[in-house]
Amino acid sequence: MKLLQKDIEKDNAGQVTLVPEEAEDMWHTYNLLQVGDSLRASTIRKVQTESATGSVGSSRVRTTLTLCVETIDFDTQACRLRVKGTNLEENQFVKMGAYHTIELELNRKFTLAKKSWDSVVLDRIEQACDPSQKADVAAVVMQEGLANIVLVTSAMTLLRAKVEVTIPRKRKGSCSQHEKALERFYEAVMQAILRHINFDVVKCILVGSPGFVKDQFISYMFKEAVRQDNKLLLENRPKFMLVHSSSGHKYSLKVVQTVFSTCNPQAAGEVKALEDFYKMLQHEPNRAFYGVAHVEKAADALAVDTLLISDKLFRHQDVPTRSRYVRLVDSVRDNGGTLCFYCHLELTQLGGVAAILRFPMADLSEPEDDSSSDED
């Protein structure tokens, strides 16, 4: 993400102009947008024209619109972001108040205006524009006949290719069909790796599978690399690392934790913090709090050493609820605590918020049911 302009007043109102440069930037933009924001961007509008003879035709024109955001739709697989709202500035093609949907595009700037820019959103912009936060880790999870190739970043996992090849079963006295199909499968996976992984950027490629599929694939790939004199693969052989995964489906990407802990120091700290929380909850429960009400009380007592909080909470459309989580984050940061933001399923089971405390606190009575602690 490229930051072109940042104009924020003392009352925290203002606007920023950004250019999304890669697919992950759409994810960051999705997390920046809220209902009620103002979004200005280039878009395509279908307009009707009437000729001098009275015949009516239609054409598609490119124009720039400013919308008051009402709905936000993000496709996680295609990394496409569509924003629907009403037009705030009339032009020759679109009347004031007319509905329109803008699909944000890579390498086209947009301007986002908010009545209040909180610290979490500003941190998100800083993270998105940090060149060190790029997808420098790739993973290939596979089983016989199925492989998924993904890029792993600190914020999300991007599916780049899916390879499926039907593998016939071995038959008594003849395995030739099975072996030929496996070779076709391995060849397709190798070509997908060459097509979708930029070896100039990626520092580590994890290959995971149940059993020995990964070992057989790596053996095949580098034999072919030698035969074909593929210098790109041969020069980058040290970047490949074999790990275990339960299957070839992308939902079995437990290897992501291995990716984080071996190749991404920041994310490694987040994984370790989550593990430390569960250990603390088991052995010293008075130093492991979860649920927004309990964690807020710990923060008020300056007891929070590490705050673990779900990204989803900051997409809450209710402004007072969102502000509550922002105040919690600011309080922990101001008092020297460590912040870890997660998309992990485990935190949803903890109400989206958990904390490791500096010192034990007495058991707190169960707080009243608070709907604001539910994730959006």
C-alpha cells in the first residue's frame, strides 16, 4: 500500500489518500472502511443517453464519485472489495443521493474520509504501508491428487493456485497408471510453483503433506530441475522446507503456525503469546483473563502485560462498541503492555479478547451478559 496524502486534524477528523498495490492491500482497506465513512474513487457507471432523434442508448463511462459508505463486501478468495453507498457530490453522470457500488481496483488511488480516526485504524495504515510486512513466505499443502499453493502474510493467507489431478488406484500386478498420474500431478504442482511464487520476494517455501507425498514431490521436482537445467529452482533449493500437514486442503494449514514461528518474527511472537495464555489459564488462572469486561477491569488495575484481541472487533458497526475496544487497546499500550491482533478462531471462543496479567488478580464474578462483547 502506498500513502499519497494524510490530512488529519486535531479533532481526529480528516482524510487519507492511498493506492492499493497488491491483493493483501484490499484486506487492509476492508479493515479501514466503516459504515458512514466517505469514499472517493474512480469507478465505472452505466449511463443512458438520448439522441436528437429521441432514441435511447446506454454506455459505460469512467467517472470519479464520492460515496457515503453503507455496505462493504469483501471476497476473501479473489481479494475483491465492493463498497455500496449514496453519492455525495453530483456530477454530469450521477445525481446527488443516487446509489452506486464502487469496486476498488489495484493501482488506482482512493480517498477515505472519517469523522474520527482512532489509533487502531492509524496503526493499520502504518502496517499496510510498511514494506517489511509483505508476503515473504509461501506454503504448498498437498496430498495425492490435490495441492493448494498459498502466500502467507502477517495479516492473511492468500490462495494462489489449486491443483487437482485424478489419481487411479494401484492395481494388482500393474502400477503404471497410478505412477503416470502421480507424475502428471507433480509436474502440475511444480509449474504452479514456478508461475505463482516470486522467488525474489519469498524467503521460505513450506511443503506439507500427510505421509511421504511431500518427500516424493520434492524428489521429483529437483530431479526434473536438474534434467531441465532449471536454474531458478536449483538456486532456490535451500528455501524449501518440509513440514507435516493433515491433508492437502487449505483448511488444514496448521503449517501456518510453523511458517510464522520459523520465518516471521512478529507473527511468531503472536503465536507464542496465544500458547502462553493457554498455559497460564491452566496453571495460573488468576493471571489469564478473557472476555471484554474482565480484561477491562484488569486494564484499569494496570495489570495487563499482553493483550490478545481479535481483528473482527474493530469492524463492529456500532461506534460506541468499537470505541470501547479502541480505548482498551490505547490503555494497554499507554501502560507499557504488548498488543497482539488475531484472526484466530481460538479468540472468538474467548469473546474476542484475552489478557496475560503482570500479577495475579482475585477471581472476578461473572459479568452481566453484554451484547457489545459479541463480534460483528
